Amino acid sequence: MRRVIPSLKVNETIKEHFLLTSLQTKLGKNGTYFEMTLADASGEIKARKWDLTEKDYQLYDVIHKELPQVVLIKGITRQFQQTIDLKVFYIVYPDEETVISISEFLPAAPIDVEDAYLELEETITSIRNESLKKIVGEVFHLYKPFLAQYPASIHGHQGYGGLLWHILNTVRLSETVIGLYPNMLNRDLLISGAILHDLAKIKDYKLEKGIVTKVTDRSKFVGHIVTMAHDIRETARMLNIDVNSIEVELLEHMILSHHGKGEYGSPVQPSVPEAFALHLVDVLDTRLGVVQHLLEKTPQGEWSEWSKVLEKRIKKIRLEG
Amino acid sequence: MRRVIPSLKVNETIKEHFLLTSLQTKLGKNGTYFEMTLADASGEIKARKWDLTEKDYQLYDVIHKELPQVVLIKGITRQFQQTIDLKVFYIVYPDEETVISISEFLPAAPIDVEDAYLELEETITSIRNESLKKIVGEVFHLYKPFLAQYPASIHGHQGYGGLLWHILNTVRLSETVIGLYPNMLNRDLLISGAILHDLAKIKDYKLEKGIVTKVTDRSKFVGHIVTMAHDIRETARMLNIDVNSIEVELLEHMILSHHGKGEYGSPVQPSVPEAFALHLVDVLDTRLGVVQHLLEKTPQGEWSEWSKVLEKRIKKIRLEG
Amino acid sequence: MRRVIPSLKVNETIKEHFLLTSLQTKLGKNGTYFEMTLADASGEIKARKWDLTEKDYQLYDVIHKELPQVVLIKGITRQFQQTIDLKVFYIVYPDEETVISISEFLPAAPIDVEDAYLELEETITSIRNESLKKIVGEVFHLYKPFLAQYPASIHGHQGYGGLLWHILNTVRLSETVIGLYPNMLNRDLLISGAILHDLAKIKDYKLEKGIVTKVTDRSKFVGHIVTMAHDIRETARMLNIDVNSIEVELLEHMILSHHGKGEYGSPVQPSVPEAFALHLVDVLDTRLGVVQHLLEKTPQGEWSEWSKVLEKRIKKIRLEG
Amino acid sequence: MRRVIPSLKVNETIKEHFLLTSLQTKLGKNGTYFEMTLADASGEIKARKWDLTEKDYQLYDVIHKELPQVVLIKGITRQFQQTIDLKVFYIVYPDEETVISISEFLPAAPIDVEDAYLELEETITSIRNESLKKIVGEVFHLYKPFLAQYPASIHGHQGYGGLLWHILNTVRLSETVIGLYPNMLNRDLLISGAILHDLAKIKDYKLEKGIVTKVTDRSKFVGHIVTMAHDIRETARMLNIDVNSIEVELLEHMILSHHGKGEYGSPVQPSVPEAFALHLVDVLDTRLGVVQHLLEKTPQGEWSEWSKVLEKRIKKIRLEG
Amino acid sequence: MRRVIPSLKVNETIKEHFLLTSLQTKLGKNGTYFEMTLADASGEIKARKWDLTEKDYQLYDVIHKELPQVVLIKGITRQFQQTIDLKVFYIVYPDEETVISISEFLPAAPIDVEDAYLELEETITSIRNESLKKIVGEVFHLYKPFLAQYPASIHGHQGYGGLLWHILNTVRLSETVIGLYPNMLNRDLLISGAILHDLAKIKDYKLEKGIVTKVTDRSKFVGHIVTMAHDIRETARMLNIDVNSIEVELLEHMILSHHGKGEYGSPVQPSVPEAFALHLVDVLDTRLGVVQHLLEKTPQGEWSEWSKVLEKRIKKIRLEG
Amino acid sequence: MRRVIPSLKVNETIKEHFLLTSLQTKLGKNGTYFEMTLADASGEIKARKWDLTEKDYQLYDVIHKELPQVVLIKGITRQFQQTIDLKVFYIVYPDEETVISISEFLPAAPIDVEDAYLELEETITSIRNESLKKIVGEVFHLYKPFLAQYPASIHGHQGYGGLLWHILNTVRLSETVIGLYPNMLNRDLLISGAILHDLAKIKDYKLEKGIVTKVTDRSKFVGHIVTMAHDIRETARMLNIDVNSIEVELLEHMILSHHGKGEYGSPVQPSVPEAFALHLVDVLDTRLGVVQHLLEKTPQGEWSEWSKVLEKRIKKIRLEG
């Protein structure tokens, strides 16, 4: 996990690998220059290169439409308005030998993946209803091999482990809510829904170099909500559990209704208390994930960029404790 | 099919079976009386009974909450404001021996059921894509035994054959549309979607005495759209057709998207031209079915009752040809 | 706390105090009768009284518009459709001597009030920012004497302790969320907002006989959100805390924005992560409170009445564990 | 009708006339170049010209804001990502002598214009109500001389004959619908509305060089819906038909209500079954026209560009028959 | 104009004519009684009659569905909760000889009708643009004979002179606005629009006994907005004013756009400053008219009934001056 | 106040100070050039500079992100399409000595500031309710020193005196409305609300060089509506006026509700007639201010740019008087 950017100081000469995430030609007083965004797992920095050479233009032609790419940058940091930027001396692709995985430069969820798996599996074990325990266990292990690499969405909880983190949060919030309404909520049902609700997003996203760059046709034709409904029925059938049993129907209902409203993609709306709880807990963590993702890219004391999801900017501000 | 009501004249003494669809006690100058709605397959008539006897009260207690019921009415027709109503002499249940099916009093779709089945089956035979033809044929025969008894909705296309009529209209409109856009629309896909799109409504409605009085829990927990998506996948699997083939995925998409928008219950929106065509053809016939159902209950030259679906009243008016 | 209703069996003769919550005259075959709803802290039961006496009519005239009232009922339980109702022999007001507080018949939040106060006060003590701790402590003690009697809303969390319960849940959910996003959320600010956010509802509701029957003019003219903003500023001024300090401005912002959107009554929208968190946690508990309140009145295995807030009915169903 | 583009192969040197529809200067590694879109009646192709000469810049200055223009292009086709583009050697205006009408390069509706006129006129002849037949005939002939050149809208059914095509489709769909609901729908009224409903769009659009580039002030001040209402009344008056007759009032109503809702421009909403039918049939064909227009510009197997009208992309995909 | 109600005192025996606006049978301890609303031009009073006679029941049968009716009431006023009601001794129709017009009992706009006509005609005279002056004068005189009897809407500005009052207010507010934006607004155009904008409502309402009880079919098929557009064009034609002149087109636009948005019935939206001004001035007076009408029926110090138009109740409250 | 632009003629050589409001580099046939917008208090003109020198680039670097700036321009006017533009010879900053205030180049409200203050103060004096008069007078004098410099919004009523102008218009319209509904509206309350309603916008805007370039954090955290509610309460407290008196509560209500709906920022909705009137009068003037501001920038006979607020373009057109 590469986390160089926050420790950079003004007037420091550096030679580092970064993830080049945007590259544009701009017109300055001395002709064309490059304006770049460089990233590592800890954040982003703006960089500029003047005096473009023939090699720079070749690089531009090659990688312009293939971003993000790992590049080696030599340059010097400068004070620029309130922040630091980078005046670049040269840009090169890393040698063939020094292959560097893009994932080292991506933000990662603040969780330990192995601990998270352990916690989820113990949670599955704690489900007392046998049908639910078996179906959830089976479906979870179907998706588990791919889970850690996926983000939870394209707006928040981005990066390695993002989807896993969101599932874990959903489970933990569900446990709190069960504690507040113990007579109203069936723990088995709510926990089962919490674990499965977003797993089929793995079939909605195309993962390239560790980043979700596109959605699949399937996400538009069927979508993760109905895909998981299929998974539940087909797994039940495989396990010789009656697909018309109340457990299977309600678990299916938990998944189908978890977006809460039709306009958010749920073909039916929450009709049992556990379905309401799952929907509300999912909204809570999803939106906080958007806030968190937005603030990651925002300097302390500044307003974030405009968020289409939140229909707002947010201020990154810290009270003294 | 009983169709007495439209031929009634003023001051006619009658003794007929009707379907009693509403029964209320009202307060008049001479004490309590009954206000009733009587129906047969051709329409409705208001009726009143004064001078209530102990037997009338017993009848009231028994059938009050069990409507509709077939009853035998003796009375005389009267002019009442612009319409005819019925002054009732007595009301009795039909004898045990003369059991009369409620369905004789229900409006029926203006189609011949056997001809309709024939037309749909010939349409299925004309599908050229083998996978689609097999799946559609199989699923259709699964639901066919129950089909004729169901209405298309609780707002329009009511009565015996209503769902069948709507499916037939959808298929016929689809054929016209295919004729207008032959290069854009794949006939096999559109026709397959048209036949299957609403069949699983049969699992959404509770049929009692030939009338849909309630929806099932399943309609709220899963709903007919996802139920049909399950049927398609499970039928394909049974027929050894690849569930990940483009035919199966697109047929599933046709069903899932046919309500057009999330707020109307589609978890995904139309993404291929045939899905748009099915959605639009379905809306066209569904809404005309609502208009038709509304006008059935409206006298010539009058405005209909308020329709929540159309957010309007409609005037029943006829131009001279 | 009176909780007789759930233990009633068929054909049991009883003589008990209940809270009469609705009383209507209805027309039956033998003339007019009373249809009543009787309640205690555990639920509701329907009751009917025939053979109305002059005394019954006098009672009707007196208490008809002054409900709810505690009454003494003698009657016998009967099987009626799927449930039990009560055939009433007589109804009387309780003697002057045996004054019974309405609150004994009201549902109460499932918390111990003293424990709840203790927990909230310990939470206030744990706030580390001195300005916030002082303001929150002061405002909380302003409202504390009235707090336990108020419901959280007129839709959910009804009954004695309802508002206190909602505040407690909001604080507990906030603690969980802080655990999930420790770097993003300032605990002092979120906890302070959680404790104060709904306290001024006490000025929005008119409490009569332990029940919120009306809202005050002030709730329409100013509203609890702005009232609490005033309280914060005026308390800060009284404590010699700068009203323009970032703590005061942000605490005010937490309150003003906690309904999330303008159409729900917030004049500004959440602009810091803690304000988002408070809004989302408040929505989660408020809506679950509505579900809980709705299901209290719903028999096991039935669909609830229609909820305007949820735009749905909910099914009360229990999976076997 | 020029239809060269689909038959172009890689590495083919061509010299052809095209319609230049967009022209931009871009910055490349070797300085400024032109990025162009060239079109003919069959589709579009991207083209680029490097090594810009003084003449190129003059051309740019002249035609930059006067697009589209017919130009003569010499160049060579190249493979570019998944598609073919054109490397341009030179661009010239066509000689004064070889004037080429822009309309040769425009897509045209897939109908024979003369056949379409014949069909519409026979349809008018088949109207049995004399008043309607005369008014429709007169108004149709008022607009007929201009009809063929107009598109149906700026979103779909573009190009020569587009409006005529849409009217024809509306009439044909109406005939199908009349066949499905023969008792409910008056054919004369529905057909009359279908023929007239969009004719006054001719006064809403400014046609330049065969293309609708702007809307008229009149389209904003009065609009085609009210304009046609005026036409109907004034034609009736001219033909000595009572403007207060039910035929004139209902025909006016068909036009005024055909957008269905106020927010789509109808000052009154459909209030007779024929008005509902016209509205629904119009929506059906209009939206399919948008889909058709969108897919024309989309390569097989790809997702279309984003459609603001449909709020979606559509996939151009073909099942094997 | 009869205005007795506000001066009634407790325990006063009266014998007066009133307008009976509602009449219901209710069940009391001593059997059935009548609950009535009596009105005159100054307000409403509730009344009750016990000990119903055969004559009362006959009256009930006759006038029950033909309200409102003028009746002669003898009774005594009583204190009832916070207000006064009337205990009725007898109710009779007025003698044939003493025919009393319903309009004497209707609220009337607080204007002098003749003064209002004078002011509007002087305003027309002050229009400087000859075409506008002639058209407005001609159309105004077309409607003038009917104008005074119409209310402005069914929600506000009810009663005799209501429409006239609203037009006058619209003109006066327009004059103020012209004074605030003299360079932006053309007085002739705005004043012309203000005078004509709602006149054709006279064709939308059915007037029975001085009260608008229904809307006409024409109001649903064409509506007052398009009707006035026709009037303007046809009047211009009659006066030999070019119907395509900018004056006629803009005046038509003022009318067509004055509801501001499509969902409120305007087929086009305001596109010149005068059209915005007319729309905003119309909204201002229309909504204040609704408030005024609502408060007429509300006692001092009380909240009004719920207003569907305002989506609120309003408090009738008076500050000391 | 500098107002040179409207009097410029074609082919005039000028040397004038302007406010440079936008500056962009563009690519032409002869390389890069500047495209500028120059403004003075009377309007805007486009300007272009070719043959950029090193000094031009330096200027660009310096002022590019610090606009608007006063600059001295030498150039010649040219005919360009329908309008005049300016071919620039050179651009310089004004000498240090000739400091020119930006405010000279800003549009100003068409009012005399001193007269406006006088009118408002006389209006305050005319309030008869002593509590209202004192509070309004005190709060007005708190804000008065800053008032004249602020615009009323960022969409309309821009420039020096804009807020003052809007307040004056609101007061004048209120006086007209009071004249139309004298019995319904309390003048003291409406006038008090009109004067105070937008004053706290002064704390919402950041004024830099006489222009509102940003909003303050406070505008997002608290907002001008709640800020004024605080001001009213705190001023009342200071003046020893009971903060729970009906005057203070209603004045607070006027301010809190004046945006009319929650989605426009009002935490409570208008509940007394005066609050409705203030809301409607405020909307009227605010929207006309937007129209006025939009047309200022639009040439006679043209359609304005798209207005996000109005969701329209407007045509600037003038009827002959």
C-alpha cells in the first residue's frame, strides 16, 4: 500500500511511482503543457509538466485513453495557492521488470480482510434457523473468492475491500438495531439479509486492473437485486430446501426490497420489519460511505466537490476535542 | 351469461336472480331501509327495500360481510331521477337446489376463449428462435389451466377472460408495431415477451367465487414480475437451455422491464428496442382497459366516476356516424 | 401499568377498568347499539353494548367528545371472527374515590426511565469539548422535568417514555456509527446533536391526560427545530460562551439540518459528516418506531392497517428460530 | 439519396461528397488538427485532417458556424479502435456548378412519400361523419405542400418524411386499436385526430436547408397544439359548420389533449376514450421513433449515446432468428 | 344583502330567512334529529331540530338533494361550546308570494359593481396601442353582461362579483408592478392581459340560482384559456386586425401562459416579461382570495378547515393595532 | 457610474476603462488569441486580442483567476454578426495613481439610495404597534450601514442597491395588497415582515470588491432565515419586550415562513394571512428581478440566455405604444 502523498513537503525533489489518473494538454504562456492528477492509496496531488518533448507526446498518445496507469515521476514539489503541487521533470513507464500492481495505489477499506471474513463467517454460524444458515453459507462461499477486490459502489466505499467493508458495517449496524428492538426483529432474517444483500454486485461491475470502470450488460438487463433472488432460489433447490417455504420467500423479499423504493430499483417494497431495518441500515452506511469517499479527496477546512448523490458539498472541518 | 339489466323498463314487475354487490342500511322518514346494488354481466342497478322484516335483518347479518352473493329479488322498477331503480318486495337466497354460479353474473371479456387460446398457440408456433419457442411454450402451458378465470388487473379488463384478452391485445398490437419498425424489432423476442409478461399475475391474485378479492402475500413479497423471471430461468434449466444465453437473459429482461419505470415496479428499465415496444404496448392496452371498465359502469351521455388510475373522469359520449 | 387484554379468553365474565378510546352509535337489527374500542397498556379490544338505556345515552352525550376516558366495564368475552370481542353489560365512570390515571392504560416505552436518564447523563459527562458539554448539559436539564411524559411523535414511539426512548436509541446508534467511521466523525458533536435534536418537541405538543392530542400554535409558527436553535444560542450566551464560536454554530447546524431535507422541515441541509450521521440515525430509529407502533396494533399473522407515513401495510409474521 | 458510408472498407482511398456536420480544432502532438463528423443518408463517420494549411483555416473561418455544409473530401480510411475513421487529404467546397442538395445526405423515413399521401387521403375519404371529413380534408390540404420536408420532432423520426411517417404510423396504430375496442371507440373521431394532431408542427419549426435548426417564436408564444385548434375552428367557420357543434368541439379536444398531461403541453387532459387512444398511440410511436433515431447512430453490439428523452442508453443487439 | 348572523346573541328567539346549505339526519339519545347549516351573506351558523314531525320528513325528502334553498326558520340561539348555535322550532319554505332570491344570502365581493365596471372601462380607454385597445374593448363587452354574477373560482373569491373583484385586483396590482419596473414592462400589454385573462371562465362554470354548482363539458374539452385565445383571434379578424400581427400573437400568449406552468393548464410558458408579471400577479391575488374565502368561514382565534389548495390550515388571529 | 457601452458605434477607436469579467485563450487560424468580456454599469461587450505578446501572457497569468479587474483598453469597434465587438490593441492595468473603484462599473439598482432609506424609515415610523415598531427599527439600523452594497440575490436584482431595491418593492407591493384586502391583513405585521425578511442575507454573502462572489459558511450552516429569527428574539430581549408575546412570535413566523415551502428553505409554512401575503409578494418581486437581470444582458429582439431559475429563455421584445 503506497502512501507517500500526505508526507510531501514544499521544495522536495522526489522520484516516485504514482498512479496517473488524469492527463490533459493545456495552453500556457509558453505553449502547451501537461496537467496531471497523480494518486496513491493516501490521496491525490496535482502535477504539471512544461517543455514537452517528443517523448512526452508519444506517452500522451499511448496512455491518454488507457488511464489509470502506474508511472515513474521525477519532479519537485511547490507551494501552489493553498496546496502543494508537483513540477515534473520527467515521466516514464516503469521498467518491464519492476511491474507494480495498480492495487498498491488504490485506497483500501480500513479493515483487515481476513478478520472481516472471520467475523462474517462466525456471524453465519450464529444463525439459528437451519434453512437460512445453509442458504446464506452456501451463497456467501460462492461469491467469497471475488469479494475483497470489489468496491461497494462507484460513489462511495471505493477501493479494495469496499464491498466487504460495507457488508460488515451493515451486519454490525443490524446487530445494534436488533438490540434496540429485540421483540420486533428476527435476528436470523435480518442478519441473513445483511450478509447477502449486495453480494451480487460482483456480477454488476467489470473489474479492470482492480478498478471498476464499467458496469456489465447484465447489470442493465437483470441487475444485482434479481440476480441474488435467483441465487437464493437456486441454492435452496440445490440444498433440497422448499423454495416455497416462508424462509426462502422472506429471504428473497429482504433482497428484493432492500433499496426501499421502486425508483431506487426494488420491485417490491419492505413489507416485514426486518426488511425495513435492512433497507434503513443499508441507506445509513451507503450514504456515510459516500460522505467518507468525498472527504478523502477534500483538504482539511475546505468544502468538498459537488456530490450528485448527496446533492450537496460537505465541509471538512474538525472541532478541537 | 345473464344480461337482464339493460332491457328493464319502468313499472315492470320482475322476479330475477342478481348478484348483490353492496348492501347498506339507511335512515329514511319511515325508519331504516336497505340500499343495494344489484349486478349481472351487463351492468348494475340500484335497489331499495323498505318495511324491513325480521328476516331481512337476519339476511343482513348473514351476508353483510360475505358479498357478493347471488340472491333472488322480487320487485318493481321505478323512474328515479334520470335512471331506473328497483323497489324491492322481497329478497331470498336461491334454493339449495338451484345453485347458480357467480360467474354467470360477472362481465366477461368480449372474446371467445377457445379462439383466443388457439391464436396464442399459433403465435407461439410461429416463433422461429428455438430456445424462445420452447421456453414460451412450456411456461404458457404451465399457467394456461388457470388463465381464463383471471382479470387483467383490479382496475381494468375485469371479469372472466380479462387477463387472456389483455395478452391477446398485447400480442396483436406487437404485430402492428413490428410491421411499422421491421428493421428495429426482433419479432421472436417481442412476441415472446408479449405472451409471458403478465401470466404470473395469476400468482398475485386470490380468486374467490370467480372474483379477485385480495392479493396474495407473494404479490407483496416477490411480485409477478420477479416470479416470471424465476419461471423463465427454471424452465430454461429444465429444458437444458443455457440460463446465461443471450435469449434467456433478454427474455428475462423483457419481463423485468415491462413496467417501464422503477416506481411502477420494474427493477430494471427497458434497454433494448423490443423491451421499449413491449412496455409501450402494455401501457396502451392497460390504460384503454381501464377506460373500458370505467365506461361499462357509466350511462351514455354521463361523466364516469373518478378514476384514481387515470386521475380523471371520462365522458361517455357518441358521435353520430 | 395495566395489561389485561392479551390474557382474556373466550366466554370469560370480566369487570375491569379500561381506557375507552372510541365510542360510536351503530344501527343493528334490534336498533341502535354502541361500538367501542377499549384499551390498556398492552393493546386494544373491540366491544359492543346493545339494549341501550337512558343512562347509556347520557354517558354518550357527556363523554362522546371528551375521549379517551377511563371507564369500568362489566361484560363477557366472545369469539368474533378471528378475534375476541366483548359483549358489554354495563359501563360506568369509576367512582370519584378510585381516581385512576390514564397513564396506567397507555403503552409505555420498553425502557426503565431512571436508567435512561442515568445513561444520558453519563453520556453528557463523557463529552470532552467543554463548550458542548456545558450547553448540552444545561439545555438537557431545562427539558428533563417534562421529558418522560412525551411520545416521540404522533406516528411512532407513542406513549410514556417514547421521546426518551427515541433519544436513547439515537445516542446508541450514534455510538455504533462512530465506531464504524472513527476518523470521520467527531464524537462530541454527534453525541451532542443526538441528545438535543428532538427535545424541543416538548414545546410542539399539547399534553392532555398523558396523551398528545394536539400540536401547539408555536409548532406551526416556529417549530421545534428553530426553537432548539434559539435554546442553544441563548444558553451559550447565558454561559458566556461565544455564540459565534464554531462549536455553537455547528451544534446549531446539527439541529437545524437533522430532518435532512427542506420538505421535511430543515431550513439548511447537512453540511458536515456528523450532521449527515445524525440525520440518518434519526431517520432509522424514527421509521422503525413507526413500524413498531403499527405492529403493536396488529395481530400476529395479519397485515397492519395502512400507514400514511410508510405508504404501506406491513405483515406481522414470525419465523421459527 | 447518398449512402456510401456503410460500405467503406479499411485502407480505401476515396473522393466523395459528404455532409460536414461538425468541425473542431484539436491539439495533437504535431500541432492543431481538425476533427470532423461526415454524414450521408446512411450514417456518420469520424474524420481527421492534420497538417492544416492556410486554406484549411480559411475554410474553418467560413463554415465553422454555418454547418451543416456539403463538402468534397479526399482521404483514406483507417482502422481506429473498433471502428473505421477517415484520414483526410483535402477538403473543398463543391464547385458552383455541382450544386448538391443537402437533402441527399439526410436520412429519410423508410416510406414512399406518394404512397403515404395516397393512404392518408384514402383514410380521409373513409371518414363517414361529413363535418369531420370536410374539416380534416381541408386542413390536411392546407399543410400538405410542406409536409414531406419536416421531421416529426428534434429527437426522433428525423429527416425527410419524418413527420409524414409518424402521422402514418399513428393512423395505422389507431386502426389496430379500433379493431381491439370496436364498441368503445368512434373510428371517425380517432382517425380525424390521428391525421391532424401534429400537422401544425410545421409552424413550430424553422427549416433551413432541409434541416430543422430552430423553433419559431410562434412555437413558444402559441405552440402547435393551440395553432391546430385555431385551424379547426377557422376551417369549420369557413365551411359553414357550426363551431359549437359536438364534432368541432371534440375534434378540438382531441388535438388539445393529445400530449396527455399539462406538463407535456396539453391545456386539457383526455376526457373521451378516443382522446385517450390518440394520446397513447402518439406516445407509442413517438418514443419508438426516438429509439429508432438513437440506434441509427449506434454500431451493432454497442450501447447508444445517452438519451435525455428516454433517460437511458439502449443496447443495439440482435438475436439470431 | 342579508347579514343577520354576526349580530345574533345567546338566548334570542328569532324568525328569519336563511339559506339552508346542508341538512343531515343524525342519531341522538332521543332518536333522529336534523343537523343543518344556515347561511346568509355574512357567514354561517349551525342549527339542530329535534322532535321531527312528518312534515319535517317531507321537507327532508324534497329539499335534501336540491340544496341550497331559502327557508324560514323559527328558533332560539344557544351557547354551544365556544360558539352560538340555533335550536330550531320549525322550518318552512317561504310563501310563494315572498320569493326571495338566493343571491341575497350569498357573500358578495367587497366592491361596488358599477364603480368596478367604470374603473375597468377607463383602464381600457387608457390603453394606447390601438389594436390592443379595440380587441380588449370588444371582448370585454362580449362578456360584461354576465360578469358580475360569477365567482372567480370554486376555491376563493366566491360569491357575487367575485370574478369582477379578481380582475380589478389583477389590474391594480399590475399598475403597481408597472410602476416598479417601468422600463421592462409594456403597460398596454400587461393591462390588456390582466383584463382578459379570466373572462372566459364564464363559459367554464354552470351558474344555478347564482351559485356555480358545476363546470361545463366545454371546461374539460377546451377550457377557458384556449377559449379566450379563440375570442382574441376571432375578434381581431372581425375588427380587420391582422391575426398574425405581433400585438395579437403576444396578447394570445399572455392568456395562454398566465397559469405559468403546464401542470396548471398553460400550454405555453411565459416568454415575455409582461407574461411573467401577469402570471405572478394572478397567482398573488388568486391565493389571497383562497385565504380570504377560507377565513370567512373561520371564527376569530381559530384555525381554519384544511385547504386542499394551500395544503394547510390558517389561523385567524388579530394583532392589536 | 460608467455607462459607455451602449453609445459605442462601429469603427470607433476608443481608450477606456472597463471591468474585465472573463478572459479566455482561444485557438484561431493565426494561433492563440484572447476572448474577453468587458463590462460597465450599462452592459457588456465582447472583445478579442490577437498577436499576443509576452506581456499579454503575463497579464493572463496574473489576473486570470482574480477576475473581475478594472483594465484600460485601447481598441477599435467592429461590426460582428448582429452586434458590435471590440478589436483590442492593448490592455493595461490602470496606474497605481488612478485607482478606480469596481463599483463604478457595476450595474446599480434604479433607485436613489438616500430616498429609499428615507421611505423605509418613514414606513417604520408609521407602524402603530409599539413592539413591532421598536424591534423593526432596531434591527433595521443594525443592518443599514451595510445594506446599500448588497445585491438581492445572485440571480436577480444584482448590483449596488439591489437588496435595498427589493426590500422597497416588497414594501410597496405590500401596501397595494393591504389596500385590496384591508379587513384581512394587519398592516403593521405585513410591513414589519416586508422590511426585515431578507436583511440577514447580508450575513449570507461574501462581498469582495463590491461583488458577491461567494456565500459564507454561515449561509450553509444556519442561513439568513434563522439568523433573522435570532435577531428578532435577541433584539426583543434587549428591548425588554416579552419574547413569548404574540407580536414576537408572529414576526418570527413571518420571517421563517417567507420562502413559502420547505424545499425553498422555510422550516414552517405560512399560517396567517400576512405570512401568505409576504411570501407571495416576495416571490413576485424576486422573479421579476430575475427577468429584469436576464434581459439586461439580452439585446433587443433576441431571446435571453437560458435561465435555470425560470427554466426558460425570455424574449426581449417591445410593442409600439
